[in-house]
Amino acid sequence: MYIARMDTMIYSILVSFIISLAAGYVGVPLLKRLKLGQQVRDDGPQTHLSKAGTPTMGGIIIVLALVITTFIFRTGSYRYILFSLGVTVGFSLIGLLDDLIIVVKKRSLGLRAYQKIIGQTGIAIITAAFAYTNPQIGSKLIVPFAGVEWDLGVWYIPFTVISVVLIVNSVNLTDGLDGLASGITIINSAAYMIIFYGILQNLSGQYLEASDTLNMAVFSAALTGACLGFLRFNTYPAKVFMGDTGAFALGGALSVIVVVSRLQLLLIITGFMFLLTSISVILQVGSYKLRKKRVFKMAPLHHHFELKGVPETKIVAFYMLITIALCLLGILAVK
């Protein structure tokens, strides 16, 4: 039996934070010297044109800190750790390829949309298959607040594939303001760290082995610390952007966390600001195609607020405050 103390989680956050911070101090100047600058889209907010040339692909910093810290504090079995890191790195590599094409070809678009979706769907299928065939996870989801399980049967695989792709792209769409995606991820990963810790103390042996649960808590804590360190360089005005390298990695990491914990439905609450971003894009595109009218001044929603004159820092702070409240609600929702 594994007896975990909260200090294991705290050490994981601190070590990941330090690694991320150190990697940033080394990596950001290196990215700048290599002239791996961001190409800003002409159809975006005009205030963002000044951000052109800011080093991108900073997500490598987050992934590096996450991988090293997770292995440092891992205990017992490697299965969930290798699975979680494999999925995260896999999505990050798709984003890295996209970023490299943008930088090398000096254009604002990298991989085509269908190419990204094919790659993302492939990894999502592997994720769903692993969970479905794993007796400790299976095809059942935990319903927030109700404290009951919902067995999807064979429909679990398509549901999980769609949800994983949706999460990854929602995080990517949210990565439009300095510190926004990483800030919301910090709050979510910290919340799920607490949830895993609660599972370990109260539910171990029922649907996750204690060592696997502890490892997922460490993974969540390491993600929290990695994003905290990255924020040192990503808060307004950003010295580096995470790029799709980081956004896809964060989406993949959050996907793994909710799949393993069987809490995909809870992410509707805790990750609502991510989902709201995707919803705003869908509404904007749908409205324009059907009525030739826009719902927002610009989509995603955070750009709408920008064009309304709200400062970038206030938008980020507002999104994070809402996420804190929703994550607290989410923790209460897990019985």
C-alpha cells in the first residue's frame, strides 16, 4: 500500500517550477538567437502585430519540465506515466511540426487543418483504446455531483476520441492572449491534483491502484509547476509564446488526466472557459455562413473583448478568476 503525503505533490510542483524556470532562462534567448519568431496573422487584432517576431515553440519548456519531474517523483508502476507522457508528447510533436513550418516558411499558417485533425485523431484513438481495454478505467464515466457511474459500452471509444480532440483544440484556440492558456491550465491541473489525492486517500483499490493514482497526482502537480515557471516568460508582455507545441501538449495532458480519472464530464465545469472559446468560434462561423452576420466582433471570444477595449491583462485575469471558482465547484462535485 502507498501512503502519500501532500508534500510529494508540493515537491513535484516546486521541482517542475524550477526546471521550467531554468529552461526558460536558457531556452528563450536561444529561441531568439535562432530567430524562431512568431508570425502574426493579418486578420487578427491589430494590437497583436507588435508581437510579431516574439520567440515561439516555448511549449518545449513546459514539456521538458513535465517529463523530468514526473519521472523523478514516479513510484511503482510505469504504465500510466508512460501513457500520460506519451500522449502529451505525441500531441506536442504535432504542434512542433506545425510551428516549424510556420517559422521556416515565414507564414502564419503551418499544417493544414485536416492534417492536424488526422494526427490528433490518431493519438485520440490510441488514448481511447488504452482506457477502454484497461480494467481499472473501462467504459464507465463518473457523473459529477450524482456520484454514480455511466457505462457507455462500445460508445466509449468514439466519445473519448471526440472529447480528446475537442479538448486539445479548445486549449489551442484559447492560446491567443499572453498567459491565458497556461494560466487556466495551472488552475485545472492543480484541481485535478487535489482530486487524485482525494481518490488516493479515500477510494484507492476501487478503480485505480494506489501507485497509479499517486503517479497521476504527481503528473498533475508537475504540469502545474511547469506552467507556473513558463508564466514567468509568458505573462504580458510575453517574452515567448508556447505555440502549438505547448498548446497541444497542455490539451493532451488535460485529456489524459480526465480520461484516467474517468472525469471527462467534469471538464465541462472545470474547463468551461476552454470550451466557451470553442463555442464562440462555432457560433461565429455558423452565424456568418447561415446569415452572413457575425455574433462577435471577432472570435475567439477573448478577441471580442479586446476589440471592445478591455485590456489584455484584465481579460486573462477574468478568465482565471472564473476558472478558479469553477474548479472549486468541480472539486465539490466529485463524491
